[in-house]
Amino acid sequence: MRPTSSPILEALNVEVSRNSDIVIENASFSINRGDYVGIVGPNGGGKTTLILALLNFLPHTKGTIRLFGSDIDKFASWEKVAYISQQATNFEKHFPLTVRELVSLGCIRKGNIGRRFEYEDWEAVDESIRFMGLTDVAHRRIGQLSGGQKQRVFVAKALARNPEIIFLDEPVVGVDSATQEKFYKKLSDLNAEKQTTILMVTHDLTSVFCRMSKVLCVNKKVETAQITQELDPNTLLKKAYGEHFHFVFHKHECTGVFERDSR
């Protein structure tokens, strides 16, 4: 999918500090509607801090962040935004809710707390479950699922509220490569079919350059680039990982602009 030119998220000269240390410095970039964005960089480089600042969970000490054209401190339409954290699937294995019940929590918003669910609500829940390929396990307890299934459940929960932008922070940590690929494929389908804007922190560089439309390289400073055939990944990635870094593509199932075999 080709993103449109309408900016959905803007950062201008943003600085974020934690414990008096500058973690993000002078970051400027924009995310358009329909972008599929990979956020990459070394451990400790500030990827999660950047996400938390963009969601206003952490204050930025300098600069401007705008979401849907509004200053982040004044933004109120949070029903348009979904966030799936690193810890989303970390819960007790005997957690009593079924997949369908957990996904239905995504329909709860400030204006409908306490209201009985209507047909349209359950229709949205079941459509989200279907889209993420979970219909066969919809009535199973969430604790009975595999790691990859749990990740898809939480994306389905986010989709039930029909968000326009989704933030994911390392959503496939701890699952095998085949499951990761299925998960990334579902996100690609979501981006292409529903035109949902996606920002995802990940260490899977091949998936970023195969599937996504834009990359943010984060190591205190933020370098951004559109992913095209003309882009040299190594030149960009060395700005975050260091001059010693060399990126070699592994064999991959996707058909993006950078697909290559290992060498």
C-alpha cells in the first residue's frame, strides 16, 4: 500500500530525558496515514522511550509532538490510538477470560463504560478475531494459547475499537521465527487492507526492510528513511549501530523491495 501524504504523527526537535539523562535528542520526523514503520536500533538506544513519549506516557523535555494535528498535551481522541506493550501477554496462565471475552474489552471506551454490549459491538469483536485468524480458538481460555496466538489476540483486542494508529513494542519477543513471520504477515494485511498506520519496535531488520514503508533508526538520535529500492540499509543502520555493523538479509518469505537470500 502507498501511504497518503496526510501526516498522522509529527515530532519536531523532540528531546526526552529519563533520570536526568537525555535519551532522545533533537528528533524530528513525520508519520503519514498508512505508513508501516519499523523502529530499530541497539538495546538501550531509546526505542521504548521514544514510543512512550509519542504516546505521552513520558513527558518530552523539549520540542513538539503532534498527533492528528493536535499538540500531544492537548490531544483527547485516544480512541483512535492503540498500544501493545512488551508485557501485554505476560499474565497468569489460569487467567479466566476466553479469547472472545478478552478481545471484547477493546470495545470499552470512556463513553460506554457500564453499557450493555450491543450486536454491533460483538460484530466488531468477531470481525477482529476473524481478521487475526483466531476464530477456531475464540472460546478457549487465553492462558491455553501459544505465544504467537496470544500476540494476535492482543492485536485483535486493539482492532475491536477500530484504531487509526497502532503502536507495538517488540510484540514477538520469545516466539519462534515461523510464528514471527505469520504475525508480521497479519500486520502487513492489516496495514494493506484496513490502511491502519503501524509503528513497531523490532529487532527483525529483514522484516522491516521487506514489509515496511518507513524505518526509524534510534540510538539517542533518530534517523528516518522511506524504504525504497534506492535505500542502502547499511549506510542508514550504521548511524545507529556503529560503523562496524553490516546487515545481511536472510532468506525470507515476503516479497518486499529488499528481499534477498543469505550470502
